[in-house]
Amino acid sequence: MRLVPKGAPMTTSILVVYATTEGQTAKVARFVTDELRLAGAEVDCLEAGTADPRPEEYDAIIVAASVHASAFQRPVEQWVRRHAAALRQRPTLFLAVCLAVLQRDPKVQAELQQIVGRFSQKTGWTPAEVQFIPGALRYSAYGWLTRLVMKRIAARAGGDTDTSRDHEYTDWAEVRVMTLGFLAALREGAPTMP
Ligand SMILES: Cc1cc2nc3c(=O)[nH]c(=O)nc-3n(C[C@H](O)[C@H](O)[C@H](O)COP(=O)(O)O)c2cc1C
């Protein structure tokens, strides 16, 4: 089920599939979609679990999901596992939204790589390119217990502990650069394949 109409032969069609728990990855997926469309690509942006798009119908696929308790959302894992064979045949980019990327500690960075490694093992898909994107502390979206836990984690990691408001760390200029870089590589025919 491809939603965008078939365009001119030179048009690049891209599927963006995302999973989100508190909404930041949905915001990233929408931003990426808008940037790609502005640059002339045809884009379908769908939330995993609400639809089952077929990667075969697109030139390239961007998957975006966020890290919670060292894992990505189950619906995105299930979609990727179902379509791993097709994803392996296409240029792909995995946007991993998290907070640990803000910590410079090499041990923390190694843990992030392990989280993606476990995701690859479970799904059978090794993304050609992975970008870790700083997400947000959305205190307003948490229940009281999660708010308390996240405040403690933030305090230990040197993050923001004012729970009366949300804190966004996503660098939109950086997301724009990586999105347009991916599109440029696709158009040059030097896309990222595993
Ligand atoms: C309960 C909970 C657990 C989290 N666990 C991790 C984690 O293990 N590693 C990490 O880097 N970030 C973790 N985060 C931070 C999220 O990845 C970050 O808030 C991200 O922006 C969430 O994206 P979303 O709003 O799309 O769900 C956690 C956040 C929450 C609320």
C-alpha cells in the first residue's frame, strides 16, 4: 500500500516508519519528512503498528525509534522483522532517538551500539547507517513515578531536573544535515547499503 502517487522517473520515493512513546520521535519523523518533501522527494510517513507499508515499493527507507530501558519500541521491532529481507536490499537509515548520546562517556556510547546490535539480532536487519539523535525530557508526559526516576537519572547525567517544564535536546540543524545528506547520496547513486 504505497500512498504517494507514482511520480516522474527521477523522483525519489522514501518511506519513513517511526515509533514513539512520548512524542519526540514522531516530531523527528515529521521534521525529516518535511525536509525531504521540500527537497523534492515523495515521502510516506507512518507509525509502526498503525500500518504495514511495504519497503519494496520505495527507493529508500528511514526507520526512527526511541530508546526506553535500553530497547526500541516493540511495534517497530515487529515491522522491521517482518520486512528485514526487503530492508536488506535497499538504502536505509536508522534514527535512534535517545538521551545517552548526550553523555560523552565512551562506556555509554558503547552501550548505545549494543542496543542497536541487539535490535539487529532480533530483527535480522543491520541498518546501513545509524544516527543517534538527542531526544527530549518530556516531564509533562510522564506519570509521577517515571518523572521521579527520570529526574534522578537526569541529575546523575548532568541533565535538566526542572520537572515543571519539558526539555528538548534535538539539534534540528543537525537532523536537517543528516536527512539531506542521505537524500543527496541516494540521488548520486552512492547510497548507504549494508
Ligand atoms: C522510561 C524511560 C526510559 C528511558 N530509557 C532510556 C535509555 O535506556 N537510554 C537512553 O538513552 N534514553 C532513555 N530514555 C530517553 C528517551 O529515549 C528520550 O526521552 C526520547 O526523547 C524519547 O522519545 P519519544 O518521545 O519518541 O518516545 C528513556 C526515557 C524514558 C521516559
